[in-house]
Amino acid sequence: MIGIPAKRVLAVLGLAIVLAPGTPAAEEEIGTFTVQFENDRIADTDRHYTHGTRVAWVSPGLRRHIPWAADVLEFLYPFDTYADARVGIALGQSMFTPANISATGLIADDLPYAGWLYAGLSLHVEAAQNLFGQRFDVLDTMEIDLGIVGPHSYAEETQKLVHRNVGAPRPNGWDNQLDDEPGVVLVLERKWRTPELTVGDIALGDLALDALPHAVVSLGNVSTELTGGVMVRLGQGLKADFGPPHIRPNLSGLGGFDPGGKLVWYAFAGAGGRVVGRNIFLDGNAFSSSHSVDRKVFVGDFPVGVAIAYGPARLTFSHVYRTREFDGQSEPDRFGAVSLSVRF
């Protein structure tokens, strides 16, 4: 939605709110379900952003099933009379800890313990636009996440249960976690998909290359950031999606995908930079006194990985490298991510 006039943003938000509770789906398809799992143990670390789980659903395209959706989309996207929209809902939990989880006392120079439990409502519009003499595919996303940071995020209970069952060290410092605070984040994102460039052929067919530039604004007491970046992909069937889904603020694609009955696969590498105005997991509670660290204003994220889709399923594996987020942080962070999307 970057650069769209305010009245159009309000119209999009209204469309999402009206459609989400009772959107009729096609008889042959009810949407795409995605389970995402991110954990630093996959990358052989155990600190800072240590775990994220997100379960999401995104609808099929609405144009065929909502009579007036086409009129709204043609008002918002006059440059593409075939623009289509999807709505989505999600439930997620993220957790953050200092590097030394065996200590019981407050570690003043390291990240606070914190959890974030939230539900999300989103609207995604896919369109095409002529830029620089080329026709680019465009994905606009508006998402609002509502939840709670603090003990009632139940991150402490989740981490202790998982660590006990997998034989990992017990986290002993959760008594020092951030206080309960209601959280809200509004995310506006525009992503472009460049035309494919054929770079060769293999036994399965043409090998193609494309790029996915993106720009994101996040506003809220949990996170206020301005993000820009690009992902480059090499593989086959790149038009099936807009990149792999990740848990924000990581570079993220759409849960929905369409392999068109063919095998789709690609390797990807991305680079993104965030200008951080607020991050509750570094700055601490907004409405009470709490532990905090001095955050860095600029943070970079660098994901690499592979994705494969066939029939109704898509599986992705990622490794994410994140630059230092606060003063005194001894080394950058990294974590792994796995996601499975299935169409029904």
C-alpha cells in the first residue's frame, strides 16, 4: 500500500473488515493453510529472538465470489482490471530471551525476556502494473495484529514445556520478563515481482531468475519500523507465489500460491534493512517501568533458503542472519525457519 492515497487505504481496510468474517469461498477451494516455525536452535544458537510459531489461513481470490469486490478493486487499482484480493487470519506466538538463560537474576546488558501472543487480520491484493516499460506483478498487503506482550502471552510456559521435552537447558529468568501490555501493529507493504529472466535450461525445463523488491511500514506500540529490501530467486515456476512466507519483521511472501499443476522450486537469497523507531522487545514496556537495552536504529536481515511446491503443498526452508539489534550485543543473531502451506 505504499504510496496509495489515504481514501484508498481506508477503502481497503473496510474491504478486509467486511469480508473476513464470512467470505464465501469457491466450492472447489476453501483457501490455503500455512504453519510456520522459526527457531534459533535450528541455527545452533539459543538467544534473543529464540522462537516463533504462526498458523494462518488465506482465502482464494475474492473477485469470482463477491459480486461487488470487482468494483472496489477497479476503484483501487484502475491500472489493472484483473486485480484480485484475498483475506487472511492468523494466530502467532513469538518469544525473546537473553543469551544466558540459566541465570535467575536480571541481565541488565542483554535482551529482556518477553513473549508476544497475537491474532492477525489481513488483506492481500495482487495486481500488475507497468513500470520502466515492463509489466511488474504487485502484491499489496494490509495487516493488523492485536495481542499481548508479557506473562499472559504464555511464552514462559511454552518455552519451559518445549525445553523440558527436548532436553534443552531450563530457562530460569522469566521472572524478569516484560509486564503485560496490550499490543497492536499495523503493517502496510508493497511487493513487486519483476519479469522472469531465462538464464538457461535443465532437464525439467527453463531455469529462470527474478527479483522481489519490497517496502514496508509498521506502526504500533510493539513495533514501529520502515523496511526496504529485495529477494532474488532462481528456479522454475516463479510466478506461483511472491516468495516464501516468514514471520514478520522478516522478509515475507504470501501464504497463497498456485503451482498450476507443475513442479515449482527455487533457491532464494534476500537482503533487507529496517529503520527502527520502536521495538518493545528492546525498548521495554511503553506504559510501565521495565528492563530495556539501547537499540540500534538500523538492523539488517539476510535470509537464504529453498522452496518447493507441487500439487496442493509448498514446503520452504530458510536460514536468516540478523545484524546486531542493540548496543553491547556480542554477535549477530541467526535462526532457521520452516513453513508448510497446503491448499484445500
